[in-house]
Amino acid sequence: MSAAVESDEPFRHEATRPLEIGTRLGVDLNIVDLTDEAERSWLNALIWPEHETRRQLLQAAMNEVNLNKVTLIEGDVVTMLQELVSRVPEAEMLCFFHTHVANQMSRPVKEELLRQVERIGQTRDVFHIYNNIQDRFLHVDLYQNGQLTALTFAETEGHCRQFQILTPLDSLFHS
């Protein structure tokens, strides 16, 4: 999958080797079946009429999705997280990624999610990439060998059409 990125500032990421992704799990309270035209239309209708660029990006993303590469699970990720982690081999680093879904969570649910991630991070290495839990900033928390390194990576615009990097990611790996 590829995406066009527009920015006045340079964006660089130099990978020393290709990223190998193992287990892919996606969890949602209501999974949208992208093979069903009615569900695709419903998802498209959620975009404000004047946001044509967002509509085009959604269409491009829907056309690229390969449902065979991700196991989609319907349910509440906060109550299922411990069980989901048990499905991922110990050799694989965990990566929990979510953004605007946190807007739909109550404060106690957000706090429970953070507690669960911390608990898991005591026994497994975890990247937790998120915004909209305590603020609109994009955060990257790394639990490695039970130790947390927290980074406020970027400031995001409300619909994530743009963001401004605040702290380079490589600072996670340099003390």
C-alpha cells in the first residue's frame, strides 16, 4: 500500500532492513466488510461532503485492502487485549496502533487500556502508537525489557491530514 504525503518539511525514514510483519490482528466493535458495496457506501458517507481529498484517500485505501493478510475480530479490544496478545508468538514484537478510536472511549476505558498496555509491557516488548487518549498529539510508547520510554512524536490536525514532528523517533533508542 502506498500513500501520497504532502509537506513543506522533509520527512525521512531510513530503514536498515525491510520491516517484517508477523501476526496481523484488527479489532473493531463493528467490522466493515469492504467486499459489501452497501458497507463501503456507509463508510464513505461518514466523510464530510466537502472533504473530497479524504474521500479519494479512503477509496484508494479500500481498493488496496487485502483482507487475507489481516485477521479481523469483532469485539471490544480493551476487554480482549490480554487474550489477543496470547495469539502472537513470543518472538514477535507487539505493536498496538490506534488513533481516533480513543475519541469514542470514556476516560475510565482509556485509563484501563493504558493499564493493560503497561501490564503487557512488563513481560513483552511493545510499541503503543496512539493519539486522543490524553491529548491530540501522536504518542509512541516503547516498552522494552519492562522499561517504558515515552515519546510525544507529533502534533496532529483533527483529521490527521497533516502533522508536525516534535521529537525524532530515533530518540526512543538513544538515552
